Amino acid sequence: MTQRKIALFFIFLLLIVDQVLKIWIKTHFTLGESLVIYPWFRILFVENNGMAFGIEILGKLFLSVFRIVAIGVIAYYLCKLIRAARYKTGFIICISLILAGAIGNIIDSLFYGLIFTESTYRSVAVLTLSGGGYAPFLFGKVVDMLYFPLFGFYWPQWMPFLGGEYFEFFRPIFNISDSAISVGVILLILFYRRTFSKSLSAVFPKRWRKNNKRCSRRHT
């Protein structure tokens, strides 16, 4: 199997799994509803306007446009890597994971506001194609559902402000797309840092050199 086919396989597989799970959650869960799979793993339906793990920067429109631009740059970068035919398949898979994750979340922002009614704490969203969606194009909310409260404890009653409050070790709620981006980035850091740096210089030579010069000047 060629690297191009491998990249497409991972991208489409992740997008299908991501969107099937999101649509199922959206049309079967009320906002905030949860399903306990294991004590340390729950399905908990939430929505957010921001990037991975609910981070918000400069408003929803900016984030949607930023995602679209980022997807274009990553897709161009991945195509260049595959055409070069000199990079390891593992590295190609890492970039494919990041691209798939970015596409998965932008689909929510682009279309979910148009094709779904609003999810509330009392009602489940309904798929609608007659213009009865909850938000305009680019303003849809990202669906998150994976929650891993690995362990927790109650703060002692005598502690100021926190006394009696329950603390959970890992609180972010995320989705398959967020996971794909995180896994791709972690693998790049662990195994492909040098390859990533060299490939950036090869794909974006002029811009990369300018950025390197600016960084070197700041540190001198």
C-alpha cells in the first residue's frame, strides 16, 4: 500500500468514526447527559465553541476561519511529504492524524449549526435539513463526549475555599478528533522531531528560514 493510500485510509477512517459517534451522541443525548462505561470512563455530552478541550481564542468566527486555513496548510504539507517519497510511513501517519482531527472538528463548526436543532438539558437535538438549525454557517458548536475521570478525592473540610470539594485528576472532555490531533503531536515530539523540522524547511523553505532568523535574533 502506498503512503498516499495509507494517509487517505487513516484520514477517512478517523473522520467516519468521529462523525458517526458525534451524530449518535447529538441525536440521542441531552446536553450534560452521561453514560458510565467504567468508573474511570464515561460518555458525557457537552458542546464548546473553542478549539481542542474547549479552549476559546478571539471568538467563534476567528476560530472557524483559522481552522480552515490550518487545514489547507496541513493538507498542502502532507501532499508535499508524500510526493517527496523520502519520509517514513510513521511520520506520514502522524501528519494524517493531525489533519483528520482538524477536519473532524471543522465539520462541526461548518455544518452542525445548519443541520441540527439546538441541544438542551431537557431535549435531544433533531436532524433538520429545512433551515431550522440552531446557528449559521461557521458558527456550529463542536461535540465532545469522551470523559476519563481516572481518579479523584475530596479536599479536607478544613482547607480554605476548597474544603469538601471533589477534585478529579483528569477533567477535560474531548472527542475522537481531539484525540487524533493529540496522538499525532505526541508521536511527532517523541519520534520525529528532527524529521519534522527538516521537512518544514524543505516544504516551506523561504518562510521557514525567515522565521528561524527572527527566532535567532530574539535569542541573541
